Amino acid sequence: RLPPRVPVIERLQDFSRFGLWKRHQMERLWRSRYGPIFAIPTPRRMVVFVANAELAEQVLANKEVFPSRGPTGFAQVVGQGLLGLPSGPVWAHHRKIISFFLTDKYLQDFASITAGEVQVFLGKWDKAAASSADVNAYYDLSVL
């Protein structure tokens, strides 16, 4: 049985309503309408969303029922990196290399550094707002 599909007209209306940068809100709305599993048909394939942590864990952890992630759709964007590869030896090698960067200690250190950088930007933007100066947020965020 296929999951419920989000109709094309509804997707277009919601996309024009939410825009590109509020996609998470659009997907939350679709989850409320269609349940924790829904599909977006595209001309080439059916994209299935699993919007529930427990169900996603079952899909990712159960290697008997789901032996491979299969193509993720990210390969065209990120190349042959971890996100773009299906399960297998190359994916496992990439995962082994980056596993250090996914530890709690490293992520906590990274989060504190990033929080400090964000505070610098907020201070800069507050000063600019107080003096009615323009801010180039795109530039500022690109150097983060």
C-alpha cells in the first residue's frame, strides 16, 4: 500500500504560501494532513517522507527489512559524499572517517564556538539597526 500523496496543486499553493526557506513548516502541515508517512510524486520517482522519529529509526536500523538506504537523491548536489551514497562499503568508509565529528564532545565544542560567532553577528546587526545602516546578512552568514 502506498502512502498518501500530496497533490501537485496543493504543493504549489503551499510552496507559494511558505516559500523555500519555510519548507519545514510546509512539511509539518502535510504531516498534520496526511499522517507521519506521506509521499511527493515527482516525474522521476516517488519521494516518501517519514515524519516520525520512531518510524525513521525503524527504517534506518532494520537491515533485514530495509537492507540498503538506496540512492538518496543528494548525489547530484553533494557528489559521492556520505549523504549521496547508498549503503555499502564506500558509505561505511565515509561514515568511519566522519564519525569523530559526530561525537557528543565534538558537537558540544562546535556548538559553543558557533554560538559565540552568532553573538558577534547579533551585536554587529544590533549596532547597524540602531544607526539605520544596511546589513549584508548573506555575506555575514557565508563567512560563519
